[in-house]
Amino acid sequence: MLQLLWTVPALPAAGFVVLALLNRRLSRRAAALIGAGFVGLSAVVAMLIAVSFIASPPPGHAYHQVLWTWFDTGGLRPQIAFYLDAMSVIFILVITVVGFLIHLYSTEFMERDEGFTRFFMYMNLFVASMLVLVLADNLLLLYLGWEGVGLCSYLLIAFWQKDVKNVYAGRKAFIITRVGDTALIVGLFLLFTQLHTLEIQPLMAGAAKNWATGSGVAVAAAALLLGGAVGKSAQLPLQTWLPDAMAGPTPVSALIHAATMVTAGVYLIARTNVLFTLAPDVRLAVAIIGTVTLLYACFSALAQHDIKRVLAYSTMSQIGYMFLALGVAGWSAAIFHFMTHAFFKALLFLAAGVVIEALGGEHDIFKMGGLRRKLPVAFWAFIIGAASLSALPLITDGFYSKDLIIETSLGAVDGNAWLWLGALAGSLLTSIYAFRLVFVVFFGDQQTPVTLRPRWRMQLPLVVLSVLSVVGGLVWLPGWMGGFHPLETFLDTALPVTQTVASSFAYTGVSALLTSLVAVVGVALATVWLVESRAALKDFAARPTPHALQEFWLHGWGFDWLYEHVFVIPVKWFARVSRNDLVEPAVSGIAWLNVQAWRALSASQNGLLRVYIGVAGVGLAIIVAFVVLR
Amino acid sequence: MILLWYILIPAAAAPLAWLLSRSQPQVARWVAVGGTALPLALVTWQWVSEAGALRAAFTAHGPGAAGLVQGTWLAHVHAAWISPLGISFFLAEDGLTLIMLVLTFAMGLLAVIASWRGITERVGFFHFMILWTTAALAGVFLSLDLFLFYFFFEMMLIPMYFVIALWGHERRVYAAVKFFIFTQASGLLMLIAILALYFIHGRATGTYTFDFTQLLGTRMPSATAFLLMLGFFAAFAVKLPVFPLHTWLPDAHTEAPTAGSVILAGVLIKIGAYGMIRFMVPLFPQATFDFRTVAMILAVIGIIYGAVMAYAQRDLKRLVAYTSVSHMGFVLLGIFAWNTLALQGVVLQIVCHALSTGALFILVGTLQDRIHTRDMTKMGGLWAIAPRMGGTAMFFALASLGLPGLGNFVAEFLILLGTWQVSKWAAVLGALGLVFATVYALWMMQRAFQGEETHALRFHDLVPRETGMYAALIAALVVLGFYPQPLIATARQTVTAVQQITAGTPLSSQANVAAQLIVAAGETQAEAIVADRAPTDGER
């Protein structure tokens, strides 16, 4: 069964090729069948592989499949080869299953769009690239998948390309992530030059054997990889592309920005955890970046009024939690949160898509309202998603994973009270903005009429994801709940075990209590402010200081403005002034000099005999003088 | 003998095309197809049949494996020509030559097919010029006698000048003259260097010869060597082109007809790279090493400046022309890094750039034929009007920005990796150039093909002939992206040989010394601290 591993990325890739070649000749039905079907098949295979892997694990808990050698020169010999371990299994399951649900949803969501086939073409390519990324056995193939997902995010964000704003958003995403990719590729140069291979497992072994902890080369390598991860995962300081990326169709946002692409950075760091263990300073940086980003994003989310932008900032902050976990060596905890986050974030985006479509394309939450009776499925889906996001205790999967992270942020060997406080504060803010969204969109008075109701292909994924968002966390129960944690045991075969200084029953119990408390308090605050006294809140927000603060947070704390002025405007200026080439004046200058010399010389051809005789005479005099004075 | 055919077939087809087309212009096109397809088939056959020999010629450990010095060529022709002056008719072919020949004939064929409907005046004469250029190019790549090399080098200028001046666009005469003067002047500098080398060698050994294999290793004071190297560098730097000698390129590429641009971008500028690898560096390794820092600075400037310039253009064809400057910056970087990784990357970049940029020029040319403008401000939303063209443009724009999965990525990665081992900052800045490449490529797509359709343009999408051309190029780039090994294996002989020639000089020893240090370090660090990864009892 494991030999079928290569079909998992190959099936969506084949879907891409078929859709690309047959593009115009396919009916909508056929395109939908191919597009969603290939991903669905891939999901089935992934599930079979997972079952086989868990039931009878291969030796060393890892399976390696080589397809062919990519190229071989100068000591570099990357292969098109796949490596499957526990972490990869989790990733391919999430990618293919959630991906399939989103594809199914899209067959209805995009049904009236004229670029229907093109959409599924890009979506299939995206799933294929992401699968290559997580299954790659060497960093160069990983980089191929990495850029592939970057490309597809550009293509899909700019999907409605008649509107230049969407194209601009897509370009922005691609360019900013490419800046991160530059760091990553330099990291690849460093790693290959030092350790003579780009294959991940030998690389990790080589680094562990040859590099001292804290050595310059380990720090450099880890920092460069972190640079790449930060770009792809939209963490500070390369996070500005994510909110604008919401210009794409909602299923795209669901797939790329919630469930998969942005977690590529998390995957990279977890996969190369040895390097980060060898560079504790960089690992601390990972944790700090995660914490700062999650707080940044929470505040920004509070001020947004576009439903998708709230969710975008929410993704940013949840990835921050994953980075925080990675930073304190909570490797498995980060993967657990990745899984639960995939479920509830996709759920939230898909539900938001239902709302947007139902209201004829309205994105502004303050023009929504009172939808809980009109769109019941979306309402319940959203409630479950928001509850999971807020980590409401026990009944949501977000609780288990977020609690684990918060617990680890203090309890791990590298844990830190500041990180823990940041995580808790973020959790409070998260439940506030999450339920702000719920209350504003689904409660209150209805502002815009509902013109479209979702049918089964949009409702079924919502139901499935809702169920997953509730029970998905039960695979790793905390210590005080009985210690049922098959997921942890499974991931321990691939990732190092987190070392903790505090993990007793009491500690984990108290931690869970605090997390729950914070979540519930957040919901309560949201209720008070947004349901009970909405008018008072409005008045408060209209006052100068709160208003200024809201504007500041609304525009992402001014990062866009900063980057625009530091990078974009100077480059554009330089391009404009040197449009006709800076070197050109030198070349034209030579030509001009020649012309002047020609003018001067041709002025001497004036046809006047006296001038000719005069010049000849002077010349003769000079020659005679030369000869005489020699 | 086969080498003679490579030059003779297009050379004979050239006047034939002109003469036969007096009555029927269409004949010229078919003669031209034959004149390029036939040598292409020949060289492909030779490639396939010599594949085994190429593999055998390369043994990783033997010192005399395959070498220009030992004269183990795939084929060669060596006849006396002007013996009193030491000029011989010396053609030779190794792996690199083979690749360049395939490229020459393929690009020539592509140019002819791309101009099928585009050229309507003086059709016979046009194809005469194209075939003449192809013959001269084949001669350039095959010559190992420096005089013969210079002969063909200058000869290819003339038909190219006519192609630009007679069938080009608005400023064609200006562009053609500029192109001619730049190349001619720098070629003269190279001639001086060649002659100097001839005399120095003659005085030192008594044999006056232009034969490259005999001129290798001529002893001379390092200052002289540096000057001579600069002479060669001048010619190849203008050809490549290297900033700041690049200003002829945007004009020439933009004003040339599509076929001219394809041959210019696809083959002509690669002569710069070829000349450096084949002649300049093996002849003057020490001087190259001394010049390395300057060259790398110029290369990095070329990469980034070329990319920013591309972004700044309003003329779509000029934008594509500047991308050539940027990509050739990578080539220059790789040549001066002078190690296996970088040189293999250079060869791959030569081929992939020709394919992707050639395709872009054809695309822009056919677009201009349809809407009669190259001004991007008059375009917008073209994807909706011609979706197949839009998709094709997107593909080649992605190739241009170095998307993994396509050949250009492998090439640029190898070059930068090789460069990193010689100069870290150059590799980092070069990698940064990839960000700028993204900027111009996506801008091109946005301005021309995406966005709102505002100018009421109506034209037809790609015809089967065009689709066929693009399909071939797309397939080639994808295959090279996932399996470039055949190309690498073919070039391996040359890459090893030229490094062997410069072995013992500071140029190649840096990488070798570094490699040896790494191996030694690995063994001594075996007792180094091992990261603590054992699970402790802190388990949850």
C-alpha cells in the first residue's frame, strides 16, 4: 500500500494536466468531476496509506520512495523522491481531505463563473505542489513545492483578473513570499556547501554530528530557513500579503490560507527541527516572532470590518501560535494545532463564503446581520468554528491544541513567562474578535437580504468540517483528562519529544482552567459589548483616541505604508528616472562627440582657396621648423 | 567531415533560397526550413549516437579523461589554410559545441517558422540573410583556430545588420548601426588581443600559429596577460552583454523583426558566454582570477539593473530585451565562479534562456502583428480576448522568473550555488535578483494580459502553427526542469576539460581547496559535540 505514495501528489498533478490540455473542450460537469475527483482519489489513497502506516509501520517509522534522479552534477544529486513519516501522514491527510471538501464546495460556489475549468486547474496544481512540499525527501524538491504553492496562490488570488486590484494582491503575495524564498534558497546554498547533501534526513544527521550547538553556521542556516518560513507563513515582518490575499475566491482563501499553504513554514521548521535545536537563539526568535505576530494579528482582527480580513488576521495569529510552539520545542504540539486549525479555519472560511454568496457578494460585516435564522447551516458552522477558534473548553478541538500550546509555552524547558502571558492574552483577544464576528454577522437586524441559499455541495463540507472541529481534538487529551494521546505517540516516532519542566497533573489542570476561563471571558465580553450595548460601543469607537487606534489596527499597524515608502516607491522612482537607461547618455555622448568633430572638420572644407593655401602654408612652416630645430 | 556540413548546408541553402524565390516567395521559406532542419536532424543524430562516447569520455578520476589539449574530440577537421601565417582551417566539436549547434539550428528553424506570415517583403533575401547568419554561427561555434573564429565572428554581423535594418521596426536603422558598431569595435579589440597572442607565442616558441590548442599556456608577463584578457573580454562582454556595455541590446532586440530577435537572443548573445568559456578563461586563467571581483560586481549589477530596467519599460519587446540582460548576468556570474556546478548551470541557462526568451519574443512579435503596437499602455485585459495566448505568456513569464519545475530554475540554482562557493555576497545578491525577476514578469502579465480590457482590441487567438511552436518549447522547458541530466552529461566533458586546463591556477584551486578542507573537517569533527536528542523523563 505504501508503494502508492507517489500517486498522492501525482493524481492532482494529473488533474492539472488534463484540465490544462482539455480546457475549452470540457463541460462544467466534466471539469468539476475531474477537478474534485482527482483530489478525492488522492484523499482516498492518503487515507489507505495512513491506515497501512499506522497498522504496520515500516522499519524506522519512515518510508522512502525514489522515482528518479533529478540531476547529478558537482556532488549535488537531488532525486524526485518522497519520504513518509508520522508527520507527513498527518499533513497529507489534512491536505487531501480538507482539500477535497473545499473542491467539492467549489463546484457549487464557482458554478456561475466563466473561468470554472481554469479554477480547478489551478486548485489541483496547488494541492499537488503542497503534497510535493510535505513529501519531499530533499530540500530542493521541497523548494519546488514551496514555489509551486506560491505560484498557485498568485494565480488563484488574481483569479478574477479583470479587476486589477485582485491582480495586484496576487502579485504582492508572490513578491513578498519570494523575498522569504530568497532567504530559504541562500540557506540551501549554505547547507549544501557545508554538508554536501540536500537530502533532509542525511542533512539532519550531518548537522547533528558536525555542528556544535550555537555555532555560527547552525545559527546562519536556521535563521535563513526561518526567513523563508516567515514569508510563506505570513509572520512578522513578511505578513502584509495575507490580508490582501483575501481578494481571491473564498474557497481559495479556505484552502491556501487557512488549511495548507501558510502552514508550509511550520512544516519546514518542524522538518528541520535539528537545525533549530542546534541554534537555540534562532529558536527563541521563532517563539518571539510567533508571539508578537499573534498579538499583532489579534488587535488587527478586532478592527476589521471585512469578514474575510478578520479571518485572514485570525489565520496569521493562529500560525503565530504554531510558531510559538515550535520555538519552545513543542514540535508535536504545533502539528496538532495545525490539524485542528485546518478544520476550524476551513470551516469558518467556507461558512463565510456561504454568507458572502447569499448576500450577493457583500463582505462588510456591518452590512450583514440577523442571518441566524436565514442561513442556519452557515450559522451553526460559524458558531462551531468560532468556538473552536476561541478554544472554548472541552467541546471544541481548538481547546485541546491551543491549551497544549499555552501549557507548553510555560512548561517546556525553553518556556518563558512572557511567551505564556502573550499566548493567554492572545487567546482572550481571539475569543473577543471571533464572537464579535458571530454577533455582528448573525445577530442583530438584517441589513442585506438573502438572495441565494447553499445546496448540498456547499452544506456537506460544512457539516463534515463541523464534526471534525468538535471531535478532532480528542486524539490528544491532556494529562489531567486521562492521558489518551494516540496522536502524540504517533508523532513521537517522527519528531523529538518536548522536554518539560512542568507537566504534572496539577499544572496541566490549572493551565486548562486558565485557558478555558480566558476563552469564556472573551465570549462574555463580546456579548456585552456587541449584543447588549452596541450603541455604547459605537460611541466609544467614535471618540478620537479609540478611533485613531482602530484605524491604526485596521491598516495592519502601518506595515503596508512602511513597506510602500521604504521599498516600493524608491524602486519605482529609480525605474522611472532610468527608464531610458543610465548608460545611454555616455553612448550618445560618444556619438555626439563624433558629430561635433565631423562638424569641425567639415567646416574646414569651405572651398575657399585662400584658406587652403593658408593652412598648407602653416603646415609647411611647422614641418620646416621641426626639421630645422631637430 | 560532418562538421563541414553544419556550415555548408545553411551556407548553400542561403543563396538558393534567394535565387529560387524570384518567382515564388514561398519557396524561400521551405528552403530555409530545409536549410535549418536538415543540420538540426544531423546534429541530433550525432548527439544520440555519440551519447555513449560522451559518457565514456568522462571518467571522474582520470587526468587525461577528455581534453582539448589531448585532442579527444567528437569530431574534428584540421586542414591547412594560410600556412605561412599559421592559419589553419581547424573545426572541432565537443559536448559544449554540440549543444550550441543544436541551439543554433533549432533557433534558426524557429525563427523561420515564426516569420511565416510576418515577413512579406523581399522574402527570398530575408531567408538568405537568416541562413547566412546560421552558417556563420555554426562556424563560430566550431572554430578552434583563432583567426577562423574571428572570421566567422565578424561574418555573422553582416547578415544580422541587414535583418534588423531592412525588416525591423521604427528605429531599425539606428538600432542596426548601433549593434554593428558596438560589436565591430569590441571585435577589433579582440583582434588586437589575438594578434598580440600570436606574436608573443611566436616569439617565445618560434611557431607562429593561430591554433588555439597550441596557444594554450603561452607564457607572458601577467600585466600583458591581463590586457589581452581584457581584449577578449571586451568582445564577449559586448556580446553577452555585460553592464555597462549593454545599451545596444534593447534597441537591437526591440527593432529587429521577430526572427532577428529570436536569433539574437537565442544564439548570438550566447557567443559571449561560449567565447569566455572556450577561449578567454583557458587562455588567461590568472588574469581571469584577478578580474573576478570586478566581473562579479558587473554581473550582479547586470542582474538587478537589467531586471529593474525591464520593469520600467513601456514597450513590451524592450521589457523582454532587458530580461535578457538580467539573465545573462547570471551567466557571467557562473563563468567567473568557474566550478563544475556554476559551469553546468551556465550551459543549462544558455539553453533554457534561449527557449524561454525566444518564445517570449515570438509571442510579442505575433502580438504586434495582430494589434500593431508594442506599447503596454495600449494593452490590457488581453487574456480575455486570447486566452491561449495569455496562458502561454504566463508560462514563459514564469520560466523567466525562474519557477522551479522549469529548466531556468535548475540553471539559476546551479549558478548561484557554484557562485556561493566562491563569493557569498555575489550569490546572495544574485538570489535577490530573483525577486526583481518576479516583479517584472508579473508586471508584464498584469499590464498586458490582465486587468480591464479598455482599448476595444479584437484579434484572433493562437493558430495551430503557433500552438505547435509553443507546445514544443513548453515541453522542452518542462523536461529540462525535471530531467536536465542529458544536457548535463553532454556538457560534462567540456566542463571538466576546461577546468583541467586551468587546474593549478588560483582560478580553480579555490573550489578544490575548499572541497578538500570540507572533507578533512568532516573527519576531525566526528568527535565534536553531538546535539542532545535523547528523550528524558520530562515526557508528558
